[in-house]
Amino acid sequence: MAATIKYDEVEAGQEIPAVEYPVRRVNLVMYAGASGDFNPIHWNERFATSVGLPDVIAHGMFTMAEAGRFVTDWAGDPAAVVDYGVRFSSMVVVPDDENGATLVVSGVIEEKLEDKRVLVALTARSGDSRVLSKARAVVQLS
């Protein structure tokens, strides 16, 4: 596979449209099973509130993975992401209702690099909170 986005067709400053990812409690339970992180703050409201949290919160790595998914979906090839990193800046609070939470991820091409690579700056928000900061990916384009 190769990236479907062509280096010559993008410019620094170009925005990558936002995508909304629903986050429900069932997603957190599935992620716990896949990751082995069964910390009850990610699935048990009673425990989460007893330790001072507003409600159950999503795993930070789940949030990071969804932002990574945004980049790989945009690029068209998961192998096109050659570097990726974030800092966690806020929680994704996931209420136990039909709506859960929504993670909104968007991006902008911050810089065109050598060898047909681009630096993509990501923004990830849940409600009014920016949940990832310094989120960046280097993507190999075709």
C-alpha cells in the first residue's frame, strides 16, 4: 500500500477536515480488553467519581489511537505514518447515556518536509476541552 495523498497536491497551511468519533462506554470496555488496561476509572462510574473524576474517562491511549486513525484514514495507508506523538492535556469524559462523548479530530499540514513527507499538526477536542496537545504526525506521501 502507498499513501493516496500526493505530496505535490498539498501545501503548508492546508486544513484536513474534522472527523467526529463517537466514544461510548462499550468502546472503552473493548479497548480495555485489547490493551489489558482494566483500570476501573475507564468503565466504573462509582469508582471514577470516588477518586475525584467527574465520570468515567476514556483511556488516554484510546484517544491517541483515534487521532492516529484520523491521520491514517487521511493518508490512505497506516504505514505512511512514520512518526507520531501527543501530550495528553485533558480527559474525555464518557457519560453512560445514548450519546456518550464525541471526539473531534482535525489537522493542518504544518510543514512540507524532504522526501515527500509532511508534518501534520492535529487538534483533538471533546466538548469544550482540547484533549491532546502537541499532537504531530510525520506522514510519507506518494
